[in-house]
Amino acid sequence: MEDNKVNNIKKFMNFEFSSEEEKETFKTSDTYAEYKEIIELFDNVKAVHYNESEVLQKLDTARLTKPIENEKKVIPLYKKRLPLSVAASLLLFVSVYLFNIDNNLEHYTLAGESVEILLPDASKVWLNAKSEVAYNKDWETSREIDLKGEGYFEVAKGKTFKVKTSQGTVTVLGTKFNVKQRHDFFEVHCYEGRVSVLYNGKGTILKANDFFNSKTLKKSILKGKGITIKPYWVENMSVFENTPIDQVLADISLQYDVVFIKNNNLNKDLKYTGSYHYDDTEEMVLNVFCESLGLAYVKKGKNIYLNKK
């Protein structure tokens, strides 16, 4: 019985069913239901080569046991769609086995995910949704990381540590800071120590509670409620204070994998003050947001259409 279950899973993942009817029959079985979310991640991915026995063993282990503290270097902080134990196994498998290329190690997150990565020198990186980092396995020679998206860094003291993005570079020795690079937007927030920011060939030094924003092209100082010990997103929440509506919509899009389409008659200068936790349902977040600004929304698939009430 158990051998038959394993064989059917192997057939599905290797596209070996003799007919569509046999494949559809398998989809109605208890075995498919038990592994459904995991199997579907590999459906139609013919280019990926993997050890079948090893993958199946990982899936069973992830399903039956909880992750052991400090055993893995990649620690999922949050994932909406899979159980955390399964997410831990899959994320480690994808990050290490599929993206261990050209002597680089790469990690990435999807919409609604965040992970904590422990680097070889005990520095830590928290990676926000839809983000990725890459660094050389020869870490002792060069402490450099390439970042796309958003990451919060707690850097152990040592040689120069660099975070490079397409928009700018951050250089430190030992400190805590957040870097966000989305499209042409670039922002650095220093939480502890000092960081050097290079943007468009111009250098800026940030101290604790300073931040640099590519839209204003200047250093600013946080005061009052703006001062925190780390970014809110590391604690699985987003907080906004008089924030432009486009920035709020971009944040919600990252966490819930949706696309906002605004009616042309909407006020472009709308700003929002509020917060939401990543455990909140999409409907709850949208209802609170729209009610606060006097908006209405209609959802069709992944698209959310915004209009005045």
C-alpha cells in the first residue's frame, strides 16, 4: 500500500501517467490530498532535476515532525499558504539545491513569505516578501550580498560588509539596518551603529534612526513614534503613518499577491494611517483600508479595482 502511494507520487512529479484519465484519478485519491500543496509546486516544472527518494523523504519528515531549533540556516518567519514545517523543508530545498550555482548561494521569497537567513559569520538577514539575496560561498574572503527587494540586516563585527542593489550600495562594519530596493525606489534605514550609503555616485553617512530615501535624495531623522528597534515587517506586520496610498497598495500587494487597479478619478494625494498583521485575511485588510479612505473595491481573480464609494 505504502509502495503504491510513493510510486503514484513519483509518477505525478515525473509526468509518467499513461493517460490524463489516470492522472485525474490520482488527483481524487487520499494520497494526493495529503501531499496536494507540495506536489503542485512541482507540477509542470520538467526542467528541475532532483533525487526522488530524497525529496519524498523530506516531504514525509516535514509532514510528521517540527523543525529543530538552530538546525537550519534558513528559518521561515511567515508563509500564508503552507504549514510552517513544510515551508521550512521546501524553502531550504529550493534555496540550497536549485540555486547553488556558480559558487553562489541564493535565497528568495514569494508573495506573503519572509525568512531569516544565518550567514557564515553569524550575521543575520531577514528577507521580506518577493525578495532575493545572493552571496559567494567563500564568505571569509568577501562579505558582500546582492539584494533585490527588501532585507533587514544584523551584521556581526568584522571585515567590511556590503549590500549591493541595482540602485545603490550600503557599506558597514557591524550594525543593524534595513535596505529596500523596489523598481527605481531605494531606501536605507539605520537602526544601530553607522552605515555608508552610495547612491548615484554620492556617499551619505547614516547614524542610528537616520534613513535615506531615493525620492527625496537626502538623509532624514526619525523622531517619536517613528523610532523602532527593527522594521515592523520582521514582526509580521505593516504600519503606516500618513503614508501615500501607492506605497500602502504596494505593501499589500507583496503580502497577498494581488494587483491593484485604481480608477482615474481617485485622489492621487490620498494618504493612509493604520496597520495590519500578516495573519489578517485579505478581505479584512481591504475592508479596513477602504473604509478609512472612503473607497470601494471589486475583486476579480488577482485584480482589485479601487474606486470612490
